Amino acid sequence: MSESIRFVDLIQSRIDGFLDARASILVSIADELSPIAAYSRDFLSGGKRFRALFCFWGWQAVRSAGNEDLETITPGGPLDAVVSAASALEVFHAAALVHDDIIDNSDTRRGAPAAHRRFESLHAENRWQGSGETFGTGAATLLGDLLLILSDELFDEGLTEVVSPSARRAARAEFNRMRIDVMAGQYLDIFEEIGWSSQPDADQLERAERVIVYKSAKYSIEAPLLIGASLAGATLGQLDALRGFGLPLGIAYQLRDDLLGVFGDASVTGKPSGDDLREGKRTVLIALTREAIPSGARSTLDELLGDPALTAQQIETMQMTIRASGAVDRVEKLIAANVARAIEALDAAPLGPQAKAQLRELAVTVTRRNY
């Protein structure tokens, strides 16, 4: 994966340069805006860059179709477009995380305070008037909004490097649809936390699967693949093949993330173990658990789920209930089945063989994270 490593380095360099230029604009307006610039950099430093990599390999898969050789990772030329587009995806992802942490009232992100908590701390350190919590929420909301604006600007800069008008239109259409899908999925996610009890139990698994598709699966893997492929001038057949690979892989990716949200080691995930239980996430894991346990245990689980004051002992009890129900094993089987579907679609895809090999490797990386 040496090409991937070099590409990730280009992504970080592109993001750093872009943010430096925009930070100078903010600071020229007022010194008070310097924390906005600093936090933007912090939230975009490092990370796994999965979305950027799927964008890159979607581009490579189309560019190298029918050839044995991949495009060389050197700045300049056609690569500039995909570097900017992939960087825009990472900025968009950062914006989504900032907003998601506000919605979920999360304290941490990647082992550090969430954006709204950082602004709360800034308020306390300076002994400003008013509510620190209100300031933190408002300032972080604006930070997320700014990152959304910057992601769009960065994406447009990438499109200027694309010669083909049809490729520009196709990539922009995929980017726009991705943003709508994420908003819809986010809304469905918060709705399920408060509206699940008004829905039939028999429908809850299907509803949880719908949240996975629109909140995460499409924008984490499918959309980046399609954006990269579109920049390379993909045919309809190539795009369909990448959808066949990207969507089931995205589902598997989020199912793994749901397991991490309940059982994950905080030192690995950057968030407290059992955080999804405190937030009341109505995931596939929870739906499968509720299907399998007796009504009394189900009532207890429902009562505890979503309580932000859950103790470590209560979290452990809930984890034991979930494991004993067999839901973890069922989720693992769903992950394996979706990965198999994705690989089957990839094997038959009219794409470059070396790029397909890299996508297979990346599929393993994103779905076999430990917890």
C-alpha cells in the first residue's frame, strides 16, 4: 500500500496549505477567530483517511482499466484534481463529526475533547460571561458550518483541474447527492432515538439498516469511490460495479463501527467504551438483541439505553446481555456476508487489476478493526 501512503501524505499537505490560507482570512477579520482556525487544523490532522483513499482508488481503478500500470503518485497533472476532491471529502467528514458530536452530546472525539467541549473550556479559561455550554454549542456549530463551506470550496478547486465537462458534472452530482444522503441519514438516526417506541418491533431492524445506509455506508465508501471514478471519466458500467462494491462494504464498515461503539477500547477508538449505549443509538446490533431476548430483559434494556448517566457496571451488564443474545455473532456474520458481496462485485468489475487488488486490501482494513 505504498501508493496509498504517498497519497495520504499529499492529502495532508493539501489540507494544511488550504487551511493556512483560510486561517489568514479569519485572523485578518478579528483575533477572536483564531481558535476557529486552530481547531480546524486540529480536527484535520492525521486520521485514517479512508474516504480519501477510496476516492483515490476509485480514480485509479478507472484510469488503469485495460492497462497493467497505475498512475504514478507525483504532484501535478490529473492527480491534482483527485487530491483536492479527496481532501474535500476529509474536510466534509470533519464537519460531519463536529456536528455529530453536538447532536450526540459527546465529550470526546479521537481521544481528545469534542469541538463543543473545547469551546466550553475556552469560555471557562477566559471567565467570559454567560453560559459556557451555550457558547460551546454555538461556536462548534459555526465551526462545522465553516468546514462544510471549505469542503465545497476545495472540491470546486479540484474540478477546475478536470478537462472533461461531463466528468466535472458527474463528480459534482455525486458530491451533492452524498451531502443530501448524510443529512437524511443523520436525521433518521436522531429520529430513531426518540421515535423507535412508536414503531412496530418487527420494523426496527429494517429501520436500523436504513440509517446505516444513508448516514454512513454511502458517504464513507460508496460516494468517495464514485467521485474518484467520475473524475476519471467512468462509464455507467464502471460506476454500477463500484456501487456494487461500495455499498455492501460501507454497510460492513458501519456494522463494525457499531460493535466498536458498544465494546470498543477507549484507547483504540478515542471514545469511552459503551458510548453508543449512553447515546441511545438504535443500531442493527440493538435491534438484533431486542429480537432475541425475553420481554422482561427487553424492557430493562430499553429503560437503560440512552441514559447519559449509565455507570460502568450498568454498561457491563448491557454488554453481557447483548453478547448472550447472540447479536454480536449475528452482526459478525452480516459483516462477513456484506464483505463477500462487495468482493464478488469487485472481481467482476471492468476496472484495472492492480487497483482492484488495492481495493480488496482496503476492504479488509476497514472491516477488521479490533475492539
